[in-house]
Amino acid sequence: MYSVLFSDEAKKLFAKLGKEDQGRIISALERCRIRPAHFLKRLVGSPYYSLRAGDQRIIIELKTEEGMLLVMTIEHRKKSYKHLPK
């Protein structure tokens, strides 16, 4: 099972969301911890993956050697792919 860590930016964005969206994101991450390859979608031309949680998109860096999912950012689906972390 993978562990989940949030970047500083992701923590701030998560705190700004409503309780319903936060719950949806937590449950999506819990499912993803068990079998990340089943739930994550690789982003073209980027080392990151995307996870869908309602209208929110969670951009994740998958570190298989460490067994870690690093949440880079959380944004609405309209904005998330335009502002990928560097």
C-alpha cells in the first residue's frame, strides 16, 4: 500500500475546498493507495498523473521506489491541466 503526502501548495488548495469536495478527494486517494495503476491517468508529456475526484483533478507524482503518492496540486478540471507544477 502506498503512502500519501501533500505538497505545501496542495495543502493550501485542499484547505480552501468545501467539506464535500474534501471528502470526495480523501476517498479517491484512499482507493488509489491500494492500486494506483488502476486509478491514475498518465499526463502526456509530463511526469505526473491525474486522479479524478468529481470536478476536481488531483495532480500526483508517483514514486514507486518509495511507495509514495505525492499530491502536487488540486484544482478544478478546467484549470488543472493549464497550470501543471514544474
